[in-house]
Amino acid sequence: MKALVLNGPNINLLGLREPQIYGSATYEDLTTLCERAGAEVGFSEVTCFQSNHEGSLVDRIQEAHGAVDGIVINPAAYTHTSIAILDALKAVGLPAVEVHISDVDAREDFRQVSYAGRACFARVAGEGIEGYRHALELLAERLR
């Protein structure tokens, strides 16, 4: 099994960006966690990708078709705005899990809307970067 872990805007600034909300772990810590956690639950390959650009995320989702078995996605700010990401996820038809580092349900009202989540079979939020481990576990269970 192969998984793609996608991260949207500002996730590259983990450790610097609002540590009271997102914690002190860095993006490098996050990618290391995903690779290790993925191997532990049976993925032969976990590829992590981060972009601040919506089109780059859409391109990676499209490229995932036929190349990976499932997607873990933190669209970050695009969660609440991007129909393009939703449409790409629906188009490729791969099982996907939405993940958020913070508890988006306890934050601002505008964060309550998730377009990408409409194409995902599960959502993990508020578990810090460990939420990615949980998301990979859910994805692996779904693929078995």
C-alpha cells in the first residue's frame, strides 16, 4: 500500500506559526512521523507534500490516481474555500482522510465549513501532529 499525505498553506511553518494552537513540532517532525507511522500500519511508501498553492495541491491529487492507494489531506486554509480540491478528490476516487492539527470545531465560525471533507470518509481534528498517525491508521484499515 502507498499513501500520499498532502498539506496546504502554512503547514511548512509548523513550530513557528501560533505554537499555542499548532504546537512546537516542525514540518520535518511531521513528515518523519508520517513516514514512521505509515510503515507501522503497513504502508510500503508514504509521500508527504506541502504547498501554499491551491493548483499544486490539485495537481498532486490528480497525479495520485493510479499511483497511490489513498490520501491523507490537511487542506489547511483551503479546507474552507476550495471547491477545486474537493472536485479533484472526487475525480480521482481514492479513499481520503481529512486531518487538522487544531480542533477546528472549537475555533472561528468560518473554520466550521469543510469542502474537502465532503470527499473524505473520515476526519481527524484536534490531536496535534499525532492526528496524522490516527489518519494513516484509519486509511490503512479502510484499504484492508
